Amino acid sequence: MIALSLAEIASVVGGQTHDIPDPSVQITGPVVRDSREVEPGSLFVAFVGERVDGHDFAAQVVEAGAAAVLASRPVGVPAIVVDDVQTALGALARHVVRRLGATLVALTGSAGKTSTKDLIAQVLQRKAPTVWTPGSLNNEIGLPLTALSATDETRFLVLEMGARGIGHIRYLADLTPPKIGLVLNVGTAHIGEFGGREQIAQAKGELVEGLPEDGTAVLNADDPLVRAMASRTKARVILFGESDEADVRAENVRLTDSGQPAFLLRTPSGASEVTMRLYGEHHVSNALAAAAVAHELGMSAEEIATALSEAGSLSRWRMEVTERPDGVTVVNDAYNANPESMRAALRALVAMGQGRRTWAVLGKMAELGDEALAEHDAVGRLAVRLNVSKLVAVGGREASWLQLGAYNEGSWGEESVHVSDAQAAVDLLRSQLRPGDVVLVKASRSVGLESVAAALLGGEGEVAAR
């Protein structure tokens, strides 16, 4: 974080100092909420969770070097005490962002946020010092913590914004007002909480509504609900996609023999070939979104294409491809799942597995509400239509719907099987995998199917039950 004294922070967040001998002491380390991440000069943020109360670690973190604790009650060590820790954290992030000399880029969407954020970060990092959201810490706690990790040297701050309801994006954008706002797509992720795609579009569009007149809205030309958001912003609009009307677009899209996308990137400043290290054609749209942001920030088509061609995945369990010594390829995409990302992952599996046996080990897609049965059924059917060699549906009711969709599409039990849990899936795979097979593992985070991938790659022998 940029250096601020404890007195300054108390003033910004409207807090009272307690047990602080010298209020002029500055925070010179990171702002953290995990006691294990404390460094000398840190500010420790004490949240009260369902299982753990951060206040209980106050003495421990100060002993480890923290300069103070941001708390909701006195803790017997240097602390800034506020009425609401989350509100105070947001106020501090807003204050720091306004003092930074950085350009703030924010992005949202139903699918691909984290992968696209990682691409943007890797491209912009070539131009100037860049700070970005780690993993998927895109909520009202993770976002301000990321913003507070920026320093005086930071020139680009790339923030992923998630939403589970109307008003969430507006709140985040108010904490960290972006100069460039990117909306990737409107899908069915969390549709059970929102109530419909129109409501999701309403929520995602809050990002561009708050952009300044001298800002830029980067919108997906291939998604009608996103493209319509152009009417909701006073900022300049730049379109990306495969549409001929897109300002930044892909031409001659194709997949390499190993399933990696290649295309001609065309921007208003020129064109250049891209061959990505990532797997699956769905990354083309993500790459174009990143290219549009980079173009807007002054990078040439050649610079962008080179950066995209060399970029990898910075976040765990997102299309992580590992080949075992026996030639079995494991694709760990188990961090999360929704209908759009499931379809993209299945198509990537088929592209990677040309001439090889393919396995789709799939589990529940969460938060689909009344659409859950139809969406799981549709994914099971798609696996059969794409000629996936074997679908292994893992878990309870939703998994049975996946298997039923495959069965009704024509698998007749030979190409699909329903197993009770992750350990059963591992046992099945260990007994039937052959050298050269390709295995995709994917489900919502709560299912924990990353343990299946770990077991197949020589991790723990038994899989913990969830």
C-alpha cells in the first residue's frame, strides 16, 4: 500500500485509535485479513467470520510485525476501532485509489472473468507496473484488499468484479472507480439468485453506468445483451469480438492439433497473428477483450499479439493441463462451473483429444435455481453430441441429471456413468484409464473435484469426502 500513518487511516475510515503510542507510525506493509500473511508494517483487518474471529489473532499479528489492527472493538494492542470493518476497508481503498497515479481497469461478466483478468494483467505488465486481482477475490472484501496492494509505482490496476445481485457491481465500482470498464458476457451463472438473464444484464451493466465521460466501455459485440449496454454509458464505447463490426476482432480462428486457439488479431492500429498457450476456443473472446483494453492503453497490435501468445494461466484449477508419464492428459478445470463454461470446457476437451479417448468427469453446477435440471440435462446431452468417449457424473441429484441427459441423448449407459462421490470417480478412472486418454475434471467449487485431478496426478491416495 502507499504509505499512510495510523492517524491518517483513522481519519479516512472514521475510526478511533486505541493502544497506539505513536499515531504517526506508517503502514509500510500489505493490508491483510489472514494472520498468516502478516509482514512487518502490515495492517491486519479483523473480520468476524462464521468459524473464526479475526480479533482473536490481534496479539499474534502484532507480535509478528503488524503495525496495527483494523477492528470493531479494542483488542489490547495497537488498533483503529470502527463500527463496521468492511465499510472501513472500502473507505480506505477508495481513498488510496484516488491518490494513485494508476489507470484503473475493471471487468465483469458471467464467465471467463478470471482468465481474462489474468490475460489483461500479463499484457499490460509488459508496458508498465501492474497490480491485479489474485485468483477470484472479486467481492466486497477481496476487491479493496487488491486495490490496497497497489503502490506509488503502480500504473495499471486491474480489478475483477463479481456480483450476486443488483447493486453489487455499483457498490464495487464506487469503491474503486474505473477509467476502463469491460463487460465480457451475460450468461446463466448465478441465475438462481438473479432470477433471469435480463436481471444479470442489469447488474453487469452497472459497471459501464459509472464510467466517466473520458473513460472507455469495452463491450462484447457478439453478445446482444452486452452490446446493448452501450446505451447505458456516457463513456466512449469500443467493441471486441468476431463480428465484422467489432473494433478489435479475430479473423481466421482455428485450433492447433493440441487444442490451442490461433487467430489473426485485428485492431484499429494494425493486425498480427496470435497462437495461444491456453486451451479451448473460448479463450479467443477472452483474448480479444484483453487486446481491446491494451489497445485503448496505447499498445500496438504486434505488442499485444506477442503478449497474448506468451501468456499462461495465473490462477489455479482453470484448464490446467498436465500430462502423466504414461501419456494420460489431465485437464483440471475444477475451480468453478456454469453452463457456459461447461460447454466451453467440453469443446476444448474434444479438440484436445482428437484421435484419443476423452473422459468428462463432471459434477454439480451451483446456483441455477429453477434452471438446474434443464441445464444439467443439456450438458449431459452435449457430451454425447460431441462424442466424448465417457461421461462420469459425480455426486447426487444434479449429477444424476447430467447422466440422464446423456442417456436420453443416446449413450444407453455405455458412454455415461453416475458415481456417488469423488473417490468413486478416482477408483473408476484408475481401473479404466489407458495411456493417451484425456480427462477433463470440472464442477462448481463446492463439489471439490480438484481432488480427483490431484489423485490422478499422484496426489493423495484417498479423496476427502465433501
